[in-house]
Amino acid sequence: MRRLLLVMTLTGTAIVPAAAQTPPQRTWWVTVGAGRGFFGTETGLGAHVSVSYQFGANLLSLRSSGTGDILETLFGSPGTVIGTSDWGVLYGRASTHGHLHRSLAVGIGRARVYRAVASGDPTATTHFGVPLEGQLFGRLGGVFGLGLYGYGNLNSDRTYWGLSAAIELGKLH
């Protein structure tokens, strides 16, 4: 018996049975927001919509975002970038407790870059993109939150990013 106690003490093995582990918390939400978008040297309006699912500290998001410059769309010279957009699937890590939600995620997706033409609809080129997102929300209850949503897309044509004031709706706790 003494040898067993000595081995258990040296290896850190508990004598009492392990407590039952609780399954990771599962939550989901939708965010919608608008704010400022930046693409190259241009700035304009930016917006996003995302659907997120969290299990434990793991976060999966499906996201679409975009930026655009209304004045460049109306008066820009041909070839000028007038907007960007993307959609992507992202994975990241998120806070698991409390009323302040924080998360960062990166993924894969498709980016589109829109350029002005002399007349008619703008031209669009499509590229592989690496979408990025950061979420910072105050959760004001079990189904509603307010906060900031940062997004970006790294691609071979026109990298862009933006920051939105956003609402969050879903199963938050």
C-alpha cells in the first residue's frame, strides 16, 4: 500500500475519482454591421454579415464583407478600384465566459475587386483570399449583443479591411 501511495504521489495520480467533465458550451450568433472600409489608398463604406458557431474556445464563422466608394463609382476614371467584397469560411479562438466576447479568426475564401469602366457596370476580378475577422461584443443578455467587428481580406489584387459597429443576435450563453 505504501508503494502504491508513493507511486501515486510521484506521478501526480489522484486517489479520489476525477470529477465529471462538463461538455463544452455551444453557442451561435449572427452579426450584421456597417462602418468604414479601407482598400489600398481608398476609403469608403464597409459592411459585413457573419454567422458564427462556437464550441468551447473553438469558433467557426461563415462571413461576407465588402467595401465601396460611392464617389469613385460615380466619377472615377476607368480602371480605378471602386470596391471589394469577399465571402469565406473561418476558424479561430474565442473567449468562453463572461459578458464580453472576444475572438480572432482566419480562413479561406473568395475575394472580388471591382473597377470603374468608361460606361456601364464595373468590371470584377475574382481571386483566392485569406479572410480575417476580430469580434469584440458586449453581450447584453442571452440573445443580444453590441460591439465592434473587424474584418479584412488578404489577396493578390487588392487587400482590404474594415471596422463595423455591429449587432449580434443568437444563442449567446
